Amino acid sequence: MAADPLTDAVSARICKHMNEDHAEAVLDYARHYGGVAEPKAAQMVAVKPQAMELEVDGALVSISFDHTLTDSEDAHRTLVAMLRAMPKPQA
């Protein structure tokens, strides 16, 4: 099955999934890539070919990707890779 183009509907689907199932990861994106020291609340509001947009503590934060996303599969791979690239918190 081919991946879906990165339309507004696909962006909304990705955001809904991330906000409902991976809320901690969205906070991690805000902290690590968005430069927000201690985010209290973060929601993914859009995934566009060049960047993801988060609403962090009421402010819009745009986080650029290292390449232009081609489709939903590329978005998934890129979001996972960005999480894996973050340093792990020390226990």
C-alpha cells in the first residue's frame, strides 16, 4: 500500500495520534528541538513538509525537519528518528 501524501487530513491524523498516544514525545520535541526548557503542555497542531508545529504552553513553536517530507511514511520515519536522536535522560 502506498503512503498518503502529506495533506491537511493526513496532518490532522498524525497530530491526533501523537497527542493521544505519544503526549510525552510531543513534550520531548518541544524541549529538545523547540528549545522550551520546561514545557508544561504541548500539542502537535500540524505536520507540514518542512516542519511540525506545536502549541507549547499557549505559544506556537515551529520545528523544522532536516529534509522536506514526501508523504505520511516519511513523516513517521522522521518523527521516530528525531525521538531516537534525543539524548536519553539520566536515571
